[in-house]
Amino acid sequence: MIRFGGHQRSRASAPEGRCPSWRAGGKKKPRPRRSFTPEFKAEIVGLCRRGDRSVGQVAKDFDPTGTAVHDRVRQAEVDAGERDGLTSNEREEPARLRRENRRLREDVEILKRATAFFATEPR
């Protein structure tokens, strides 16, 4: 044991239940991004909305994060008209328009380059 500023500090390994990165600054590694099928998501929402299980219990049993389950349940309530907010279709449209806009800008850029190339080519 080392004395430091009147407090005892141990050089022991991480306490039980703590991750090994505790010694390296306390930051956990991010969870890998996973994807679930729409059927699986609907089943989880159904369990929570019927009252069979709490959001926390569903998260423990089926492995998505509690926040993901909670957000999915909240979005289902909005889609059903039980809560105020943007429905899934209303959220999807701006993203679709941004993708389309990006694609059209790329097309215009390609056409500009092609025009410049053919304008400088001798006949």
C-alpha cells in the first residue's frame, strides 16, 4: 500500500464487477452495433405495451439496450396516436429526401466534369 495525501491507495487489480479497463482510465469499450429484424423489434414492443414485462426486464432478457427498447416503445405509441411527436413515416421522409438530394448533386457534378472534358477535346 502506498500512502498518498493521507489516503491509502492499493495497487490491487480492479474491484469485483468492474471491467479491466478500470485501470486504464475508466472508459468502457463501446458496444458493437447490432441490428435486429423488424419482427423481433415488434415482438419486444408488444411485450412492453401489453404489460407482460417492463422495459428493463425486456432489455435484460433479449439483449438490446434499455434505451433502445424505451425509444422503440415510445415511437410505437407515437405511431398509434397515443403520444405527440413525429410518426415513423414523417421521420423517414426527410432522410429519404436528403439521400435523393445527395445523389442528384453527385449526378450534376459528374455531368459538369463530362461537359468540361468534351468541351476541351479537339474535333
